Amino acid sequence: MAAKFTELSAQLEQSFIQNHVDGMEVSLERGVSRADAVGRHQNLSMRWKDIVNRIRQLSGFATFLQPTPFHLLAHAADEGHVIVINVSKIRSDAIIFQKGVEPDIVKLPDATPEGVKHMSSLMEGALSVPGSSGFEEGIKLVLRLLWESIVQPIVKRLEQRGLPRRSRIRWCPTSALCPLPLHAAGIYEPDELNLQDIYISSYTRTLSTFIRARNRAPHSALRPSILAIGVPEPGGDDGTDAPLEFFSEELDRLLKHVPGTELLAGFAASHDAVLERLPTRPWVHIACHRHQDIKRPFQSHFCLQDKPLTLQQVIPCHTATGDRNTPDEGLHLAVAMQFAGFRSVVGTLWAMDDADGPDVVDSFDKFLFRKKKDRKTGDYKEAARGVSRFTKMIRSRED
């Protein structure tokens, strides 16, 4: 049935193309009258609709090629609050989904498309000068603006609804909001609480995506099976990236916490080897440089030993910096890993200090793969809490 649907879809598309280009009629095939062409197109359309109706009779396909009904979308909040944010010229709102409760709408009068564009521009400017005073000042300004225009009103409503501190919340931003760091919003002044101090955040691209990932995921308490990839200095590098001096220590600590991890490091981490092994493990840890191509986002890539592994190659089988040319998905390598089938992905919005890698592994992986009932297990649903632990550790060290 799938093959027939694909075949009819292609024939229907070709039939349309043969008769119309950008709404203008073009010459018909030689020897085919207008009436015959219209009749053939109508016949294909009826057959296509018939097979779509048959597909919808199959278990799990009732809404095939249709918008997901709200009663199904509401299940996204079964494991905690989900917040959808929409910013437009007409009005801006956040919709809070909570299990067993009607959605709650929070008006965001200070959130505008122009404001989001300004924050994106500030973010891009800051990321262009990493390690400088301009970087820190630019990021802090973005986080303050996000807090004041979007996040603070939502936090107030969650507190009014009695959501306890350190609860999980999931953000579902839309359009140009996608690349912005909602999870880190705050004033960042002494004695002021920021979002990271109040709730534990994670993201989902859409409610449907989140529901499908959760429903298809295996039982969380599984013995971990990890592929670790480490490339300290990729072959053919142009010399602009400093070698990752701490990558060996980072991977050593991972092996300490999760014995039996499959390791592809140095010369073993070739393009073909990684592409072959990537689909075979439910967990993957990558320690290498990455590059984002602003003009050609699908050519953004991980820097492997011999040649790059591009985003375009990852989907079919700089870490997670958003791209203003593809705002609706914040298209980056972390999102590509989700498209590739990984249920939960941890990525950074800008390059992290190489020296922090081993400590991050100690904090995050030790927590995520801790012993339960005398054996180590891995629970991807605990990833956000693990991230919260190591970010809190790094922030306290910097204070």
C-alpha cells in the first residue's frame, strides 16, 4: 500500500506539472486532448483519495495527511507542562498545556516580531566574537530581553498555578524564536533568580514530534549501549580550530561511567565508519569540532578524521547554533540528530571550553547512567535534569 501511495502521488504530481506551470496552462502532450488530460487527472485524483482513505483505516494512521486532533496533541503534557509560544504582528501569546486541565493562554504584549529579530541580531553579533567582553555583554542582554518580554510572564502564571520549583517544563517555540535560548532567560544580577534557578527546561520542535518520540521509545531502564566519537584534530582542517586537548580525558571518563562503550577516536573516526556505526547504537557521544554553513545549512557538519559528516547525511541514516535563514526549525546539528532518530539530544548554543568537557561528562553521564537496583541503566528522560546539574556546577565555579 505504501508503494502504491508513492506511485500515485508521483503520477498525480506529474499530471499537474504537465498541464500547469505557476498557474499558467502549458501545451498538452502531443495527441492528448484537453478533455482526455482532465479526465486522466481526475481519475488519478480519485484513486489517490481512495488509497489515502484505505491507509486511514490502518491502526495508528487515522489522521494520515490531516492535522492532529487536539485531544491527541493534549497528550504532550502527560509528563509535565508544555509551553507553545507564538509571536506575530497581530498578537503574541503562550499556551500552557497541563494534563487534565484546559490550556491556559498567557498574553505577551511586549513580544513582537521586531523584538525577536532584534534579539536574534544581538545573538548573532555576540556569537561572532566568542571569548570577548562583547560576547558576554551581548548574551546577557539577549537573556534579559527574553526574560522581560516572554519568559517572566509565563513563569508568573506557572507559579500562580502552583507548579513547584525545579519542575520540568518543555518549550515549543515557533518561527524565529527557535534558535533563541529561552531556557537561560534571566536578569543575571546578584540575588535575582533566573529561569534555570526556577524550572528545568527542555525543548520540542512540535507537540506531535514529542508524542511520537515518546510513544516509540523503548523502556527507559535499559542497559546503556553507547557509541563514543572523538576527533581532536580533523584531517584536512584549515587550522582555524584549536586541537581538542582534553578529548582523551573526556572519553576516558565516559568509559569509566559506562564500561563497554564502543569507541571511534582519532584515525578510527572516519566519515564512513561513523556513518556506518551511527544507526547501530541508541546512545552517541560526540567530541569534535563542528561548523555551521549559514548560506547552505544542510552542509553544516561534524569535523571527522578524514572528511566532514554533513547535516544532510546525518538526517537520512558550530554545536547547535541557529541559522536565521532556516528559523522555523532552528536548523542545526542537534535537530538533525533528532531527525535521524535519537529521542533526546543535548547540544550547546555556542562553543564550550574544551577543558570543561571531562567535568561535564563526570556530572552528566554519572547522573544519567547511575546505578539502579545494582545495575547501570540509562534513562533519556533524565537528560534535562542532567544538563541542569552540570550547568549549575559550571556557573558556581565561575562565580
